[in-house]
Amino acid sequence: MTAAEPLRPDLARELVDRATKAATRRAGRVRNHLDGVRLGQGRHSDHADANWLRRILAEYGWPGHRLVGPDAARAAWSIALHSDDSPDLQRAAAILLERAAKAGDARIDHWAHLHDRALVTNGRVQEYGTQLLLNPDGITPCPLRAPESVDKRRATVGLPPITVALEAVRRRYAPDHLADDAPTVVLAGAA
């Protein structure tokens, strides 16, 4: 086995498949293109993905680069990040992801995003400014601890200054890319 081969390619394929399908469902929700039945099916699938990831975390810890490879590790991060209906899973995943990042087996910026998401999901203020609100008035960060020093914190985890990140997200979610009546949603993984 070469160093680039993941130890569990079967888990890698499943993670990537689940995350890809979930991203497609989320894109439809953000653009307000789903009817009630498809929304319900999507929530059921998201719940199933969260439960599946919970079992993986219990058996292996964080599915990092060595176990599943970088693409599948990113997929695991995406599933955890969007498991808002399972705040306990987000908190546990953030702890395991932090350990993996410190061991060089995962990306520290992924941890920062998941850490912030777990804080916001639990009604607390975020640390790194990665969680944003898309609402009719534009894109703004979710409540943030010590905004005056956020860029210093962001730099420690390899994130660009918040003004740069906000501008990139504003371009990505410009009105011509979204439905006019899009609801307020939390954006993740972009800031």
C-alpha cells in the first residue's frame, strides 16, 4: 500500500457519495427549488447521514486523511457541518476533528468551520466568523466573539481576513444566483 492510499477506501467511497448527494439537496434548498415532499426526503436523508457518521466516529474516531484520504475526510467534515439537527454529533465531531488536525491527519480550517457551526447550532457566539446568514438584506456573520480580533484568530487556522471571505461569499450568493424569495439560511463552508 502506498502512503497516498487510504486505509479504508470503502468508507472513503461511501463518505464522498453521501456528501455529494447531500450537497445537491442543499443546493436545491438554498435556491428554493424543492417541494414539501422532497424537503422531507432530504431531511430524512440528512438524518440518516448524520447517524451513519456517528457510527463511523464511534468506531474509528475522526475519518482523517490516513483512514479515508483527503477527499473523503472533506466529505465527513461536510456531513458533520450540516448535521444541524444533531448538535451533539457536531460537538463530538468537532472534538475528534481538532485532535486529528493537531495530529496532522485533517485540516485545521475544517475544524474552525465545524467548531463555529457547533457553537452557532447550540446558540453560542462563534470564534472564527465562518458561519454566515443569508437573508433578504444580504450576507452577515452570525454573532461573533470579539469581532475586533477575529482576523488574528482566523490567521491561526489558515483562514483569510473576514472581509475577504465575506466578499467571496457575497459574489457566490449574488441575487442573480438565488431565487428572489430565498429564506434566511445559515451558510457554511464558504467563509
